[in-house]
Amino acid sequence: MRRLTRDEYFLAISNIVGARATCDRLWCGVVLVLDGEIVATGYNGAPSGLPECDEVGHLMVVEADGREHCKRTVHAELNALYQAKKRHKNLKGATAYVNATPCEICLSELLKHGITRVICGSVYRSTEREEFTARLVSAWSATIAYQAMPDITLVFGQDVTDVKRIKIEHV
């Protein structure tokens, strides 16, 4: 059996984190990693105590760029940053694993908080963001990369001799 690379491992976790998202426009998940350890996770959802998109619908606004955005949802990247800042004053040198390309605001916030490496599992609206993303990452001397997420199948058996089987494939 092939072992997952660190990037594959954290990207796979970001996808599972995204399964908690409550805004079905994008089930985004983020894992922030510092010195090889997970310091925070985040997913798209309404602020604590407020109704979720899944429950009451989206709160859509057309921005100056002509695109619609849901304003009920706090993006996964920001939720992860809020969580991380509770325990870590400095995220300098950390890596963000995101299951989809961050929006311009979230990417900017990640970089401002010291994230120097962003690994994305899939491309989200890349043609609209490609040039600005490249300029932003360059300005902060950071890197952004896209890596296909492995397709992982876990099978948990009933018998002690067949506790688990893992199948890892690249799509």
C-alpha cells in the first residue's frame, strides 16, 4: 500500500472538514498546518448562533465585480484563521490546505496572517482569479500550488483480521 504524502494527507483532511460546511454554494474546507501540526480547521458556515444557509437559504448580494456572493456565510479560510488565532499569535511560515481555490479576500487574509504556502485541491473560478492570485502571492513572497486530491476509500470490516483496508487512487 502506498503511503500518502504530507500534502495529500492534509488535503484529504481539508476535504473532510469541508463536509461540515453549511453553504451548499461551495463546501470548502481548510486545514492550517504549522511545523507539521494541524493548528486549526475551518469550513463555510454562518457565524455561531445564527441560522445557516442550509436552514434558511442564502443571503445573496451582487458585488461591484458583478458576481453574486452569499453574505450569510463566513468563508472557511476566515473561520480557520479565527480558530488559529485563539491559540497561536504567529502563523508565520504556516501552510494552508484548501480543497478549492480561495477567493481574493481569503487569500489576502491568509497571506497577511503569515501563511507562506497555499496548497489547493481543486480550481474554483480560476479564470476570474488567476492573474490577481499570482500578483498577490508574488507580493507576499508566498507560493500557491494545485495538487490533485487522492481518491481515498476506507473500508472498515467486522472481523479483527479485516479491521481496515485503504485504497488510494489519483483521479
